[in-house]
Amino acid sequence: MSTTATAVGVSSKRGIWGGGNEPLKASYGKLMMWFFLLSDIFTFAAFLTAYAAIRVSYPGYAGPEDVFVGSNEYWPVPEMVFDAIPFFHGVHIPLAFVGLMTFILIMSSVTMVLAVEAGHRNDRPDVVKWLLWTLLGGITFLSCQAWEWSHFIHGTDGGSLMTYVNNLGQIVSETVYGANLAVNEYGPAAFAQLFFFITGFHGFHVTIGVFLLFLAFYQAAVGVYERRGHYEMVEKIGLYWHFVDLVWVFVFTFFYLI
């Protein structure tokens, strides 16, 4: 009887995670980061699904792109909305600036990989160097997004004649410049609302990532991780940063390419 009980006890202990073992060779901290990212995946998926549902409820613009004008009757053409470049007023290159933003963010993901790899080698100078480049990439992306928001809000020189219902419930027809949550010169109000909400939500995640990167950069520079004997925190922040980059690929596809 005692032998059987002992065998069952040993078997039970082997089958239960007692806290010291690492399921799938992942530490508790990395597992929790994966759980958080999984929940965030559902959130972004819901937002992008809502965008897709609203997008297909409007017809697309059917005329020539070079004479496109905004209207509440159809969804705007992304190439004609996002075609400006900082410091080049009057120069229109469709999606060039947002393409540059995307490239910067993807390259920051590459430098994050190099920082994690350097951490595995316990190479503090390399970790600091690549974290700095990743941090600069994140700050640059946020700066670019701030300019894009500013240009989107202020609009073009010509504006568009739009018919909409104002705050008093009156139907108004007037020339609209730029965008706000009620009306915009590019298309239906839902277009600007979704743009502000989804890109803003992603930008909020990037801002958190930049803060975490600065924290990791500082702690690596002063030798906190070296004294611990590992750079796992860099790896956990790396998981978050790669997630932010991957989500942007889907946001870019939905907003700028479809």
C-alpha cells in the first residue's frame, strides 16, 4: 500500500508544475508576456475586423484617381489621402512616407533581435548599442506618426465639399478641411474615426514599448543585467516589440493598401 502511495505521489509531483520547472523551456515572466500578447492579439483582431466590416459597407471610389475628391458616398482612396511627405509641400508620392515609417519600425525589430542575441552572449556593450538603435527607431516612428496625424487633421489646401449632420442635427454642406471625429474631407466620418482609434491605439503600444526600451537600455548600460547574470528582461521586452511591429504590418495592410 505504502509503495503504491509513494509511486502515485512521485508521479503526481512529476506531473504538476511546482514553480521551479519551466514549461516549454520558458520562464514565468516570458509565459506571462505571451499571455498578455495573446490577449492583445484578440483586441487588435477585433478592431481590424470592425474596420473591415465597416469598409465593405461602403462602395469604393470608381473614378480616375487623379481627380479623386472626398465624399460621404464612397470610401476614400488611400493612395490619394496618404501621399504627402514632410518638408516637400506640393509633392505627392502615394504611400511613400508611411512606407518609410514601416521600414523604420521593421528595422527596429531587426536591431531588437541583435540586442537579444547579444544578451545571450552576455555582451553588455553590444546589448546597449542595439537597444539604443531600437530605441531611436521607436522614437523616429512615433515622430513620423505625429506628423502624419497632424497632416491628416489639418488636411489639404483645397479641402472637399461635404454634406453632413452637425451637432445641432442640421444637414450642412460646406467645404471641409482636414479631419476630426465628426467630419473629414477624405470620406465618411467612420474613415477618420477608425484611423484615429486604431492607429492611435497602436501608437499607444509603441509609446509603452519606447518607455520599456529606455528602461532596458539604462539598466543594461549601468550593469544591472550583468550583475544578475542574464538578460531575460531584454528578451521579454523584445517579444513585446516584435508584437508591436507585427501588428503594424496588419494595420498598414488594412488602412493603406485595401
